[in-house]
Amino acid sequence: MNNHSKNTSPGELLAGAAKTDITPAPGTFINGDFVSHYARFFHDNLYARALVLEQDKILIAMVVVDICVMPKEFVDEVKTGITKQTGIPFQHILISSTHTHAAGSVASVYLAAADLLYMKKLPGLIVQAVSMAKQKLEPARIAFGSVEVPEHVRCRRYLMKKEYKPVNPVSGSADAVKTNPFGSGHQIIRPVGKPDPQVSFFAVQGSDGHWISLFANYSLHYVGDWDNGTVSSDYFGEFSRQIQKKLQADDGFIGIMSNGTSGDKFGEISLTAF
């Protein structure tokens, strides 16, 4: 525990943020494109970004990882490691994937295998990000807000005409609706939901006004189109870089964007990712 944690006054907010580089090695399996491929080209580095908050001795950690998918069992293992390393309670830890389709694989999904070496390496790096963020706890202030950004989002799940067969590429069975009916736009009846155009965020500064972090959330699927084998953090990483520039923050600042709702409502069913 750092000195700030020991000497806080009742109700005082502490915050710390950090990141660790989780860029996979060349040759690591990549998943997300319904075809097996391997890391060969590196557009930008990937990170696990962590924000830790403390108030009245209650600690929480929020972590966003530049990766496509993390299974629950994998995430639970990471949370257990964080609790052991930092003392932050398991139930106070929130971890999510950005869902970039150009990152190392720790799940056998989308017709691609998990990379066993990367699965072994990644948990410790995520734990390290949270541990570093906790070590940087300092008196802080927080604000929150939102802005409408509708130009990048749309519903991509559709009710189709009766003659169209909405085959699921994973299960091989027919779905009730079709996601991304490429080449079959003329058979679309209507989208089954409305997109969420809001970028919500909360911003964290030190008590002297210097920037610690800004944590944003946007309901936009990954957007990249790249050569097979490219590693990229997609727009999530670019947001982190650009928000730091716009805020004129120093290198200690950690910009974070999480992936919001990746599904749509159909009847009474709501599919959400975060």
C-alpha cells in the first residue's frame, strides 16, 4: 500500500492508471476472421490498460485489454491473480476485451485456435497493469459526461426475406436473424435494433489538475481492414493516442476506450458485451 492510501481522509478519492505492453510475438495465432492466421505485420502495439480507484479503503479496478475474446475461465484466472497480487477483491474487478480482430488468440473461436504460449504469457501482464496502477494511487477528482457520435454506428443484424437462409458460420444452423448479410442486401427486410450513438466517459485528474486517465465507452464493432496477419489495436488504440494529444496530457496519462454493446435487441432478448 502506498503512502497516499495510508493517509487518506474520509471520502477522499484516489486514482492510479497504468498499462502494460501485450503485443504478441511474431507467429502468434490471431483469431476473429473465421480463418487461421498468424502475427506477421505490426501496425501498432497492444496494451492492457488499467484504472484503479480507491475511496474509504474500498478498491476497484477496471481493465481493458487489446484482444478479440477472453473466455470467462481465463478472465477468472486473471482476476484471481490480481486479487492475490494487489488485495483488490475479485468482485471489484472489471475486465473487458476491446474486440480488435487483430490480436493474439487466447480462445478457440471463429474457426481459429488459441495460442497456448500467449495464453500463458498474457495473464501476468494484465495483473502487472493493475498492480502498477495501484502503486500510482494519488488524490484525484473525477467528472463524467457523454457526446453523441452517430456517424460510425449502425445495426448490423437484419430480418431477412423468407427465401433467405440465415446460416450461422460457426454452428451451421439457421439463425432467426442474419449478421452482415454481405452480397444479399436486396433480401433485407429491416434491421432488428437501433444503434447506440453515445460515447460516454469519465475523466480523472490528480488533485493538482494533471491528467491521470479518461475512460470512454462506444458501441462500435472493430472497424479495421488489413492484410492477413496484421496486429493492430484498431480504433481503440487510436482513441487512446488521440485523446492524450487533445488533452495535452503527459506520458503518464492512460486513455482507455471499452467496446460497448456488440449485439442488438430482438424481441425481449438483449445481447450485450460490456
